[in-house]
Amino acid sequence: MRNLILSAAFASAALVLSACTNVAKFDYGAAPGTLAKLREPGSATKSVAVMPFMDQRGVKYYDPAQADLAEDRPAGDHGSFFLGFIPLMPYGYVEKEQPENSEDFVSLGRFHFDVQNDLAAAAIMSLKSSGLFSNVTKANNAAQAANADYIWRGSVTSTFYRGRMFSYGITYCFSHILWIVGVPYGSSTNELAVKFELVDRAGGNVVWEYSYRNSDYLNHWIYARVGKDVSIYPRLMKEAMNSALYKLSQDMPDL
């Protein structure tokens, strides 16, 4: 019996602490849901250039308007999955302000995420689908946007990640028995806070803006959703763009 318990303990420890080999990337095209189509193709007359998004995830710590977000989402990484080895602890956990910059997810090794360019590429895909503009291009600077009527700018203030590995108060040495029979062994929460601006290129003034913040979570089983820790981010971005573009079509019907 003693050997059985020790074997289970080592097996659980290996599962929890081993470096996961799964690698995920921000895949907007694979996100569930459809892209908004708000105007018939060929009916738009104005063009737009999309700039790389501004990474402002650290701004909230000194911007009074974002004090609530800063309080809920402290800077850096926090927590440890090792907490699940402590008796009576319900789970071990990690929290990440910038999930692409560190390891230790519930079932991932790394998250390849270029915030500035991946979100800009997502915006381009949605803008093209919407039909609100005759031409949608990428512009890395103002010179490259010289021929566009408008500039689409985005800024990101949160990509918070929280991962939990459930020990159910009996430590990982024994909770793996529950995992095997189908109880969730972990959960992942993704949050996205982003702001969009439409800028009149000739005048340089912001003519429209839209802010979005939302989060969602999923449970992991040893039989399902392995490697899906950050799979919600693309869906949140798609929701943000669909909502923003619908609002833009209502606010600026003569665009």
C-alpha cells in the first residue's frame, strides 16, 4: 500500500510539475463565431489603414481612470502550482499579466502572442469582412497610411491569465484519482481589455472610439481541452471587433 501511494504521488508530481511541451499561438481564424458582415461588398467608398496595436498593459498602474483594473490585476506573475501539494488547499494557481512572457500554464508550455501585430492582423481580417471600407491595409507608420482616409488604432490594457490546478484539498498525490474518473483537473481564465479608435488621417483627430473588456474561462480534463489554456483570447477579440464594427456602422452610417 505504501509503495502504491508513493507511486501515485510521484506520478501526480510528474504530471503537475513537468514542463508541458504544448505550444499555442493566437489563432484568430480558428476562433469560434462568424465575422460581422455589415455592408454589401463594393458599396464602401472610404479606405482605412490599421496600425500595430499599442501595448498599454502597464499604463493602468499609474492611470487614475484604470485604478479598478490595476487593483484587480497586479503587475507581474503571481501564485504557484506547488500550492496544490499543501493539504486542505483546494488548488494551486498562477496569474499572469503578460502570458506570452512566461511559462507554467495548466496544460501549456508556451504562448506565442505578438500583442501589437497579432491583434492588428485580427482587426484587418474583421474590417475586411465587415464591408465598411473599400480598402483595408496594414500600416506600420504614418507614411505607409498616407493614402488611406482613416487610420484604425487599437490599445490593449489587459490580457490577464489565471490558471488553476485543482487538488480538492487532498493534494495532487490523491486528487489524480478524481481526475482519472472525469473530474476537472484545472481551469483557465482569459481576459481582454482593448480600445479602438478611428482617426481621420488628414486632420489627425479621433472621430470615433470604442472600449471593450470581457473575460471567460474553461475547465480542463485529462481527456479534453489539453493545450486550450489561451484559446479564449481570439474569441474575445472577435467579440470585441464584431461589437465595435456594429457600433461604428450605427454611429457613422455615412462612412
